[in-house]
Amino acid sequence: MKVTVDQNVCASSGNCVRHAPEVFDQRDEDGVVILLTAHPPAEHADAARKAAAACPAMAIHIEE
Ligand code: SF4
């Protein structure tokens, strides 16, 4: 799995962090997403998929 994020379209909703805090964080100053790991281990892959599905801005892209 390879995860990418587009910080230019992120709406700072925080859904990704709630679903997959091991994979995503948010910038303190404006809440924009920070990708912690582009290659999550298998145990966090499902959470990363859920985060991508829950992103209102479609800012998270996953390649399986
Ligand atoms: S769920 Fe999407 S819009 Fe919300 S903080 Fe994460 S990347 Fe940004």
C-alpha cells in the first residue's frame, strides 16, 4: 500500500486522524493533514482505507 495526501485540498476536518492516527496527523496551526507514513504496515492498512473513504475533500489517495 502506498498513501499520498494533497495538502492543497485538505479541509482540516480531522476525519483521517480519527480513523488512522498511526498514519495521519494534522498541523497544529491550521489542521491540514500530515502524512506520517506513506507505507503503513498491514495492521494499519484498513484504518488508512477508512480514512481515505471518510475524507470529505478526497485528499487521500491509496494505491494498493
Ligand atoms: S480527512 Fe481529509 S480533509 Fe480531513 S484532515 Fe484528513 S485529509 Fe484533510
